[in-house]
Amino acid sequence: MKALSMNDVDLAGKRVVMRLDLNVPMNNGVISSDKRIRAVLPTIRLALDRGACVIALSHLGRPVEGEFDEAFSLKPVAARLGELLGMSVRFVADPFAGLDIRPGEVALCENVRFLKGEKKNNPELAAKLAGLGDVYVMDAFGAAHRAHASTEGAIRAAKTAVAGPLLLAEMEAATQVLEHPKRPLYAIVGGSKVSTKLTVLENLLRNVDGLIVGGGIANTFMLASGMDMGNSLVEEELVPDARRLMELAAARGVKLPLPSDVVVAPGLDQPEKAEVKKAGEVKPGDCVLDIAEGSVQEYAAMLSDAGTIVWNGPLGAFETKPFDQGSRGVAAVLAASPAYTLVCGGDSIAAVESFGLGDRMDYLSTGGGAFMEVLEGKVLPSVAALADRIRS
């Protein structure tokens, strides 16, 4: 990635504006996971150690743009950030009302999506955000694929714009997987819909040695292979695309196994009726909600010689037992593998952490959507803006 870093500029006495990814899961104002807050602590501390003050920006959730909604307020995040930093973090409801801040201090501004023009990348808003400080640090990899005022426009409008260490690390990990992976390279892609990951699946099939699909994506592939999927979540309109991808895999010699056995129930709300069936024996009233042990073992055998494994998206409805067993089994395979294991995406990371296996993965990416767009071969808007600042 071509960009200036925080080490390339003098931060002493400067007002440093940081676009961070503090989009944490929250229920009734209570943070359920502070992983993303912890991930940016080194960035903030680096600026403070260099004699700067920090003005932090982030979004939270998907509120109606331009409208305040307490459910999406970053005030609880400011409190937790202060606890983790061991210092007071000022919460700023209106960043443009005049912010008196001194070196060594940290302020967190209210949700940028409460500002009209954020998502449309309004140039006036971008200039105002950039004007909050002397240096603009983009370290929100999880939002780097969005061309918003705080993630793209402000980079171009700022006096000085640099990439934060988390963004640089994420891009390095993604580039390593795409350009210089230790082979064999295997990818595991789960999730509910083929439509949301069609491009990445196609791009992966041109780069990987094997691809495992899971969740609703696997259901659509099984339907395309001629299996009856009962009442399972499938995208019938994408069956031709699934067939084309299977043909592409065969033409390139890429392993693309489908589940041999599955866990079914009448619905997600009836887990007590779950049972294991062979993949070709699904009945009209069945919903396929997970893979079973036989499939896990077959995938484990395939992954046994892996040099690199990338996982995005759970293999079943892991939030509801017993439909977590497929994802749990594959997570255990990755945890025990000598391969370089990289897990990306909120659901995937939530799964491995709920299984107590997060610290046994080599890399947990904070940005699922952004990481997948890099794997699709796309240039992220924030990355492009930072590269342009070098050339300008």
C-alpha cells in the first residue's frame, strides 16, 4: 500500500484527527464486544506519545443520516475508550462548535452518520472534518471501502493525510494473501447469500487451490448440483451462476467440495427437532441450517496440507445451538493447523471468539466487507485517496 504513515510526519503539538472504526455491537447502550476499540488503542497512544492531541471520529450502525438517534450514540464508546486508555476521553456532541483540546488529551466526536452529507461524501462536510485538525489519520479499515466524507473526502481535503498502523497492517495481510500466499491456499466462504459474494467467489477461484462454501451459499450450490433443498434458504435465480462457478473450479483444478451431510430442522426456531441427514436426503419440509460431522471431517482432510487458509462467513446458523457445530468444528481445524490462518468478517470473528479460539488464529481482520473487496481485486476508496495524496 502506497501511503504516508504516522511515522512520516511530525505530530508534536498537532491536532490529530483520526477516523477510526468504533462500530461496536451494542445492546441498549451496553457494548457487547470492545474488540474494535482495543484494536485502535495503539494508534491513539502513538499520537499521544508523539506529543499530539487526538480528535477521534467514527460511525456506529446505520442511523438515518442527519438525524440524532440515541441508540446509535457513541457516548458509551467514549466511556469505554477512556477506561481502556486509563484516562478521561471527552465526548463531543458537536465537533464544529469549537473544540478546545490540548496535547495529551483525547476527544471522541458523535457518530459521523448523524451529519448530513456523510454517506454522500459531501465535499463541504469533508472539508469541515479535515479542518478539525492539522493531520488526518485514516485507520478505519472496516469503513475503507466506503467513499464517505470521513473516509475518502476528508483525506483529500486535509492539509496532511496519512494511513494509521491498523489500516497498513490490514492491507498488508490482504495483499499477502492475494499476491504472496504460502500454498496450498484455501478459502472458506460462508454466509446467507451468493449474491453478496458472487464477485469475490469468482475472483477467489482464479487464485485459490481449494474453496469451501457454507451457509446459504452452500445451499444454493447444492441446489445447482441437483439436490433437493426442501425449505432451505436458497437463491434460485443464482443457480446458473453457481453452476458456472463450479465449472470454473473444475476447469482450473480447484477443489470445491459440497457438504456430504447436513443438520436440518423444520426451522431455526425449532432446534430441538434438529437431525443429521445425508445431503441428498433432504425432504420438502427440511431447512438445512448447518453442516454435520462427516462434512467437517472431509473439510479437515482437504485442509490438512494447507499453507494459508482464509475464512469469511460462518458455515451455519452458529448463533443458535446445535447449528453451531459445523462452524465450531472447522474453527477447531484452523486452530490446530500449522497453516497461516486469517479470519475476516464480524460474524466469523464472533464465531471463533465464542468458541474460545480467537487467539489461536494468526490474524483476525477488523473489516469483513473491506477485506472481501480487496480479495475481489478492488481498490478501496480510502486507499486510493491516500495514494493520491503522495502523488499530489
